[in-house]
Amino acid sequence: MSRPLRLACIGGGPAGLYFALLMKRADPRHEVRVLERNRPDDTFGFGVVFSDATMAGVAEADAEAYQAISDHLVHWDDIEIHCPSASGAGEVITSTGHGFSGMSRHTLLRVLQDQARQAGVHLEFEREVRHFSECADADLVVGADGVNSPVRALLARSARTEIDVRPNRFVWLGTTKPFPAFTFYFRANEHGLWRVHAYQYAPDRSTFIVECRDETWRAAGLDRASEEESSRFLEALFAAELAGHRLVTNRSVWRQFPTVRVTPWSHGNVVLLGDAAHTAHFSVGSGTRMAMEDAAALRDAVVAATDTDEDIPTAMSRALAQYEAVRRPQVESLQRAAQASLEWFEATERYTHAAPLPFAFSLLTRSLRITHEDLRRRDPVFLSRVDDWVAERAQIQVGAPAPAIGRPAPPPMFTPFRLRDLVIPNRVVVSPMCQYTADDGLVGDWHVVHLGSRAIGGAGLVMAEMTDVSRDARISVGCAGLYSPAHASAWKRIVDFVHRETPACIGIQLGHAGRKAATKKLWEGDNEPMDSGAWAILSASPLPYFPGRSQTPIEMTRAHMDEARDAYVNATRLAVEAGFDLIEIHMAHGYLLASFISPLTNRRTDEYGGPLENRMRFPLEIFDACRAAWPAERPMSARVSAVDWMPGGMEPEGAVEVARMLKAHGCDIVDVSAGQTVPDQRPLYGRLFQTPFADRIRHEVGLATMAVGNISSYMDVNTIIAAGRADLCLLARAHLFDPYWTRHAAYMLGYALPWPDPYRSVERYAPRFEFHFGG
Ligand SMILES: Cc1cc2nc3c(=O)[nH]c(=O)nc-3n(C[C@H](O)[C@H](O)[C@H](O)COP(=O)(O)OP(=O)(O)OC[C@H]3O[C@@H](n4cnc5c(N)ncnc54)[C@H](O)[C@@H]3O)c2cc1C
Ligand SMILES: Cc1cc2nc3c(=O)[nH]c(=O)nc-3n(C[C@H](O)[C@H](O)[C@H](O)COP(=O)(O)O)c2cc1C
């Protein structure tokens, strides 16, 4: 049986007002107060933007409030992207079907205030709360007091707050110019690149947010400019875009965006809501939306918890736990998307050389949430332009004779890609995966079936597992090797099968386990030292992997390096004999060459330690020696760990330099992985979590990349390829689960991947060939 509650909301922004209103509507017996330090009409900023999906949620939470809000919404479907002039002389790309609404923040607050007042909420303005004692009689105290939340500060001892202040500068302005679409401008001047996020929120009013890098802001002298001077400067800079309209200020100071993360969100009977608990960058337009979704979730949790016989403090504590359990995963997911989005805007300079269509596609998919498939649903015309563009580029890149591309073009993942003389038929790669089933390095039937079935499964390139260049270079006794003619013959059987029976290419990853050698098979203990029979191991420095548990490696001498280099060259020659199409040098995951690259594992004081050029000396020597032994027409790759996920280790900017050096040494493509250097790494896992590193290297170095790590859907592969974040996508575990992953993707996309002859009867059930590549 629900009971009346006394509720105090500190802060009368969207979070506090909406929660107060929803609670009063849930039960008019509740005594609900909103304490707001400002006057009812004070508000910073201009418009807020909601997606159609958000408004559907508002409608579900409370129909009356929805109706009152929706009367004031300005709706639009289009996103208009004015590309930077370097990428196509300011070409404008428009994409439709996005479904957003804008509204004045001032009006939203007025509507919520009116609704709350009518429902019986007690609104107290010009009431600044300084301590909880002012709400001592409340059953629940709601800290809805914004990004600089004093309530959060009062909870400092029980809640951990992390505030990540981003480097870019931005200012929130208004203009009288109406924008028919959500509009992005990119304009370069002598100071740098300026980004504008603009949208209409009333018939004659739009929000106009200008964002730039810190150095651009300083170079333009805006660090010393007043609000008025800034506004006049931007008015002149965007004179063409504003077409005679003025910019309007309202406490329009330059700021840096703070991403706020708090754990937990409540203590006792005090709970944080909206910006007080979390923020998400304005480029995903979601601060007000999150505040209102929080309010609805907290209302649901409180209503459910008070519908029992529990005493009020117990019921409140259950409600707050429930609120956080429901909302935290949603909020964190949105914060991850916002992080990817803000990083795109921090690095926009990187993409300005791209052609307008991929620039626009990259912008639209920047949060990694919107996929190629979403855009197909929202705007099939735009998507087919993108697909045509990708297919045309692929055709030029592979150098195929160029009759007009058939229409519709294939999905991006089914376009070919060329590396030297090798043409890989599509962009899906089976990532190298150790099988631990070899006998003294000799691969057998398991490998024929494992790699053969994945080649039949449709991937364009199948990468054989880390294959060690000597017996002592093996991770475990079950690891594959390439150190004797017998090994080459065993591999040749697999390579010949793949070449004879499938259109797939096949590559091999050459490795030396370094300090991670002489360990157990994966399923017996990941990186755990062998119980018996271990051999002496080598590394850049004498540092054991698990201190106190793993064997201490011998610090490599020059003689050891010569021996290892000769083993790599021998393995390369054997790979030629076996007929592989590509070799990849494993420089990642803490193995021998990676142990030289990472400062965490390389403490040398000779010419192989210290600065990155020195730490790269031995890995590059190996690369050069293999390159010299590998046929000039066949490509070579290197796998790197772009970040060690550990302070003091490799960071993405270092990986860019590594890639630059590899490119200068004739590397054709970098396989961009991460981590596994040290056991106490702290990775930030998530969907596509390593793809941004591949994107960065591809654009900053101008070298082809492979992306890997939690790529599991064809939507993601198409998105990565079309946005130019990588040239090939590697999938490891998804291929363990489904060797026919690529065939299933083709089926879902209605793309007819040709079947091997013995399986052709299946074509009767598969969709007809609908896409065309080449003549
Ligand atoms: C440049 C920029 C653009 C944005 N664009 C959008 C957008 O397009 N769409 C969108 O949804 N969101 C946008 N936001 C975010 C949005 O403004 C906030 O996320 C949203 O207002 C959060 O609501 P809130 O109620 O949690 O906090 P606020 O709206 O900040 O409300 C907090 C309230 O608490 C009051 N208060 C603070 N301390 C006390 C105290 N001690 N006692 C009493 N009262 C107190 C404050 O006066 C304030 O009224 C943008 C933000 C920025 C910076
Ligand atoms: C069983 C298994 C074995 C692996 N062996 C290797 C390997 O031999 N060489 C390598 O570079 N990475 C290896 N990896 C890492 C994968 O290639 C890939 O980078 C990682 O699993 C992330 O991709 P995913 O999220 O698609 O699984 C292995 C992964 C698995 C699951």
C-alpha cells in the first residue's frame, strides 16, 4: 500500500522539476518541494534538442507533460554537413531521416514549472540550499543541482566523483537565423579549424555552438576576449553562414566540457539526478534527455518501493538501489557514445583530407552507435551514395578494369582490397588465434579443418595463428612453428586447400613469445609458467611477466638478437615455400618484439632501450630482414599494441609513431590491437574498443590498417569500412562461434556470396545476387 512521502528537490532544472511533477502526479498526497537558487525566468543557454526516441519516452512517462512540451517543439529530419573546404570546396552533404526536435530551454523550464505548480508541487525560487539540514524533514532529498552540484560535494565522503575536463574550447551562442536542418559547419582560417553545431529551437531562434582546439582559440586571441568581442569575432568568421543574422549572447563564456562520472549516485536518503550525477558531451545532445529519463526511472523505483509494508527508510534505500541498477548501464552506454563523439570533434582536423561523403559518414557514425544499417533505414538514398563511393574507390584501389559499377553497389564489407599484388576479395579477416594443438610446432588435421572451414565460411583473408620461429620461441608446447621443412610442408597442405577450394587469401603471423614463452596452454592457465619442462626464455629486459611466479627472462645480447633474426628469416623463407599470401610480424601483446617496444618491459640502457627510435631498432631490424626474404609482390603486416592500458606504457600517440616507422620500412598494413603487455593492465573494454586506434593511425600516418577487438556485427564492419576507420576488420571470437560468419552476414544483407561447388544447392534458399562489383 503506497504511503505519502515528503520529497525535497534541490535544483529546479529539467531533472528536479520533472521528477517533482512526476511524483506529484503519481500520488497527489506526496508533499513535493523544489528549491531553486535562481528566479523562475533566469536561464543560461538557448535551445535543447531531443531525438524522436526521447520524446516517445517522455510521452510514455507522462502524457500531459508530453503534450505541453510538444506544443513548443520545432521538428526536423535532416542533418546538413558543410564539409571543410579541403575536403571538397565546402560541399554540403545532407542526410535525412534523423528525427529530432528543438525547443527553447527557457520554454521547457516554464512549461515544467507550470505543470509542476498545477499538479501541486511547491516551488521555492531564490532559495539556495547550503546544507541537508534545510531538508531535514524530507523522506527523500534529490540533488538535481546541475553539473557543479553542491549536493554532490556534500556527499564527497561516500561518493567518488571523476571529472574529465576535455581539451577543446566551446561557446554556446544563439542566432536569429533559422536552420532547416541540424547543421554542422567546418571552417578553417589562419588560426585553425572551427566547428559549429547549429539547430533551430524556435521559429526565429537557433542554438549556435562554436568549438575549436585550445591552440586555435589562443591563436585567435579569444583567451583574452570579452563575451562581446568573441561574439563579434565569430560573427565575422561565419558571416557567410549567418547570412546577415546576428549572434546572440547569454552568459556565453568559452568553456571546456567536463564529463562527470559519480559512483554511487546515492547515500542514505540523498540521491543525485541529471547533470549532478553524470554529463554527456553536447554533441550527442543528451543532457536534458538523460535528466528527464533519470527522473522517470527514479519515479518508477520510488513508486514500486513504497507500494509495500516496509518502513520508509528501507523502502527509499531499495528504491535508490533499483534506480541506479536500471539507469547506470544506460547512462554509461550513452557516456561511452558521447566520449567517442567528443573525441571525433577533438580530432576533426584528422579527417579534413577525406572526401565529403566519407567525411559526412564518419561524422554521422562518430559515436559508434549509429551504424551503416541504421543509416540504410533512415536514409537509403544517402546510404547508396556512400556505398557507391566505397565501391568506386575499391575499384580504383584494386586497379580492376573499370567498367561502370553495377547498381546497387555491394555493401562496403564485400568490396575487395589490394595490398601489393594481393587482392583480398572482401574486408573480413579471421584474426590469428593460437590453437595449442601442434606437435613440436607441426600443425595437423585440427588446423586443416579450423582454417579450411573458416576460409569456406567466406572471410576474405584467413590469418593463421601466431607461429613461432624457433622451438624456444613457442608460447607453449602446443604452439605452431615454422622452423623446419616439415613445418612448411604441413602448412602447405592448409594453404593449398584454401587456395584450391576457396577465394580466400591466407596469411601467417610470425612470432617469438619472449618472456611469455614456456607457459601453459590457454585453457590450462593463461600465461602461467609450465609446471615442468620449461626452457630458458629471452626478453628485452630481465623482468618476469608475473613477478615472483613467472620465470625471469634473460636480457637479450646481440648474439641472441642475431640468432632470433636468423630464425625470423628462416621462417619467412619457409612461409614462401608454404605459399602464404601475406606474413604478419607479431609486435604486440607483450611477446618478444613488443617487449622491446613498450617502456614497461624495456629497461635497457644500450641502443635498444630509452627513446622510441631505440626501442623500435630491433623490431624494425627483424621487419627489414623478413621483408628482404619475402617476395616483393607479396604484402607484409605488423601487429602492434596501440596502448598498454597502464600508466607509463605505450599510448596511442606512440603507436602512431610506431606505425610511421613501419611504413617507412615498407610495411603495407598495420594490425592494430592493444594491451596484454603486463598482467595488471586496466583496459577499457567495450564494443569496437580498439577501432579508434586503427582510425587514428590510418588518418595520421596514411597507412592502411586492420581494426580488431569486439567487432561482432556486419553493421559494424560496414560502418568501419565506409567511414574509413580501417581497411580490413578482424574478428576472432566471433569466428570461433561461427566459422561461416561472413556467409551469414551476406545472407542478412541479401548479398549472394558465391558458394563452393559442393554446396551450391544452398543457393536455392539464399537470396539472389542483388549487388554488383565491377563489370
Ligand atoms: C553548450 C551546451 C549545450 C547543451 N545542449 C544541450 C542540448 O541540445 N540538449 C540537451 O538535452 N542538453 C543540452 N545541454 C545539457 C543541458 O543543459 C543539461 O544537461 C541539463 O540542463 C541537465 O539538467 P539538470 O536539471 O540536471 O541540471 P541544470 O539544468 O543545470 O539545473 C540545475 C539547477 O540547480 C540549481 N542549483 C544549483 N545549485 C543549487 C543550490 N545550492 N540550491 C538551489 N538550486 C541550485 C541551478 O540554478 C539550476 O537551475 C547542453 C549543455 C551545454 C553546456
Ligand atoms: C583463442 C584465441 C587465440 C588467440 N591467439 C592469438 C594469436 O595467435 N595472435 C594474436 O595476435 N592474437 C591472438 N588472439 C587475439 C585475437 O586475434 C584478437 O585480437 C582478440 O581476440 C580480439 O578480437 P575479438 O574481440 O574479435 O575476439 C587470440 C584470441 C583468442 C580468443
